[in-house]
Amino acid sequence: MDKFNNILKQEIDDFRNLGHRFLKKEISVGDFKGKSGGMGVYAQRGGEKFMIRLRTNSGILPLEHLKLITTFLDRYNIPRLHLTTRQAIQLHDLGIDDVCDIMSESIDHNLYTRGGGGNFPRNVSLSVMSGVEKGEYFDVTPFAHEVSKYLMGQITTYKLPRKLKIAFSSSDRDDSNATLNDLGFMATVKDGQPFFRLFIAGGLGGNPAPSLHYDKLVEPKDILYHVEAMTQLFMAEGDYQNKAKARTRYIPRRMGIEAFFECYEKHLAEVKTKLNLDVNIPVELSTTLEKYNHTLKEDSCIIPQRQDNLYSMVLHPLNGQLLSTTFKTLVEFLDRNPNCEARLSMNENIYVRNLTEEQIKELLELTKNVRMSNKVQQSVSCIGVPTCQMGIEQSQKLLSNILSYLKESNIPEEYIPSIHISGCQNSCARHQVNEIGFAGGKRKVGDALEDVFDLYVGGIFSREKTMLGEKIGTIIDRDIPKFIGDLGIKLAEEKISFRSFLERKEEFLEIVKPYLI
């Protein structure tokens, strides 16, 4: 590990020099991004400040890493941190020397940024409740860890066409979106033995597609063979010339699905012949009790665990922006309560797990002023304009405007689902697979160029059914809060969930049509 860390540190000096050249405008935005993404760093809009993405493995937050991050918040006067939709933490508005120093010090604690962006394997996503979820098959956490370790061990050697995303889900709920990744492992049990269902070549963004189901169950010991086979296939068949078509989902479209699986099988056989990648991780099947003694009811912030008398608390800050003061309060709580642990979800939440009833009541009180308390308040927004260079619209501002309108208009919120808002078509907020999603853009309306968002509805993911949302049309930014308000009133009047209401599509269209342009 020391040798690997030294290699990463040697890269930082060159990157620091590159960053200063970028600030002097000696190199272009594109050339800088081509290098910085692989370092887990991006220049923010305007090219003067920078963001760094801390690659918290599968969203798991050891106390050592939490304490380290608090030192960064203090040292660089960082007012808030952004929780991402791939279980990482982003720090914004930093100087180039700041990000390089953070990168270097993090390496000393085995917290990495390398491969956090660019054409590299990204953070391995993981069901945030894995190990404590009622109804799960088994805890897939150690397998996600093993893949992360394998990828990071050779992160500097990858020459991929574009990014590669891998996911592990512990139940059929598919909390990690295994059915929407380049490679997704979903736990299952057959004849009392643990296996993984495998899903391949899916993804969101331009021309999205659910993953293809590989029809053979995978033994837990064989997961790294499949990781390496998919990597080799991607490098052999991926499009290095056209970035827009360089994701794995384009390969079966070009080859045909049957030929694609034949190609996959070929690479898998070659890997198994050449490499010894057996994983030796014992598996204990999870048990869900028939009767529990939980006294606290489940809601958007409280989840009873499969372990009796223990709970998880969901801390979702507005727009995924967690105040540094709240983060420090959380770290202090975890330091006082070593039986608890923190994990990041894929919806800009922190889950605090293994809480007793007394502990969860204390933590609910500590976070009451910043914790979003229902589904629509727990909506997801990418960072967007004015921070992101790729962003077109102010996704965070739109979410804030929606919530303000609902509150000021006294509109019932309990039936409105979580809304996912991306500032462009890149689906960083996963708008394409949510019940309600928006993607930002510009549109000429009459003589004016308007800020607009495309509306998607009906997205869903699970083992049984993963389906992309349907694009309904486009709405001007300023009209969206009232549209959501009208929808909330209708849902509350009928006491019906949005997904159930969507089955009466004509009635839904009657509400939305006046707002479409």
C-alpha cells in the first residue's frame, strides 16, 4: 500500500503544476479537464475555483475519514459539503493548491480521489442498508469493498473509452441501481446458497438503457473475474473515437445482444484462464424476523433495521448540501457512540445505522433544523449552475423554489414523491429513472430564450422491473413550482400516491398540459 500511495503522491506534483498553468490560461479548459477528472478534481465555472471529489468507498464513512474531513472544513473555511449521487463527498470553491494538499493528506489515510472522474472505474455503488435491511438476501458490503480494492490497486493503469460504473445490491429493491450500471451485482439465494444475479451494459445520460440480464447466476467467489471480463470487453469493443457513444450500452446496440453476450463469455473465459482472482469471503445469509419489538414507526427519516430494537436515521440536507456545522455535530455524535456508523446513499443522504431508540431520538433532535422530513423535501438535485461547467440550468435553485412555493401556498406535501433535478441532460441526478424528474436546457419561446426543464415521469428500478421515465414535455423554469403545487393538491384530495395516480394518465396530463410549451 505504501508503494501505491507513493505513486499517487508523485502524480500530485505534476498535477499542481498543470493547475497553475491552467490558471494562467496556458492550457485550455478541455485539456485541463482531460487530466483533472482522473484526479477527482474539476474546475468550476469561471475557471478560478476547483471541486475535489473524495472517493468514499461505496459511501462507507469510517470515523477516521470523517474526522479528517472536518479538519479540511476548518482549514479551508468550507461552509458546506455536497453529498453526491454516487456515494461520495465533494468539497467546492477551493484553490488549486488546496485541492492538491487535500489529495495528498487524504492518501495518508487511505482516502482517495484518484479515478473520481474521467475515463476510469468510478466509485462502486452499494445498497446503503446492506447488512441491516429487512428482506435482504445477504450483506454485500465486503464484496463491494473487494471490488473497490481491486480497482484502486490498478487505477493508474486504466485506458478506458469512458467511465465504468459497478454496483452491488443486497435485495430485490436494487437500492444501488445494479440494473442501471455497466456492471451490476444483485444478491440472491438459490437452494440455500448465495449467488449474484448479473446485469450488464446499462446506464443513464444520452440514449439511456437498462442493463441486460446475464442469464447465469454468479458465485460470490467469481465476482472479480466478471469485473475484469467487463473491463477487457470495454477496452476491446468500446468507442475511443466518439465520446458520445463511448459507454458500454452502445456495444450491444452495435453488435446485437446475442453477439454481445458471446463476446462477454469469450472475455470471461480468457480471464479465468489467465488470472487467479478467486474471492474468499464467507457469506452468512441475512435473517428477517417474523415479529419485532420496534416501538418507533418507519417514516422518511426512521427505518427499523432487521436487527431487533435498532434503527437507521436518514439525514437529507436541502439540495444535498450539508452544512459544515451539521457535519461536525454528526461526527461528534458518532465519536460518542462507537456502536453506530455512517454511510452515504445514492440520493444525497447520510444514513446513520445501528441506533438504539435513545440514540435515534437524540440524533433526530440534533438534526431537526436541517433534516428534510418528507419525500419531496428529500428531492435530489445535481450541483448545476453556477458551479458546474457542464450545467445549463440552476437545478438547486429550482428545487428550493419548489419547496418554498409549497410551503408559502400551504400545499400538502405528504403525497408528493421525491423529485430528481439535473441541470442538463447528463442525468447526474438520475432524473431519467425517478417518479418525477427534470433535466435543464434552453428553449426559444416566442421572442425570448427561456430557462426550461424537460419533464420525465414513471421511472422505476428493481429486480422485477427497471424502466426509464417517459418524457412528457418541456416546462418553463418559473412555472414548475405551481405545476408541482397543483399536482400536490390533487394527490392530497384523493389521498393517492403519485405512481398510482399516474396509472390514470389522462388525468395527470390534464394537470400538466397547461404548463407544457
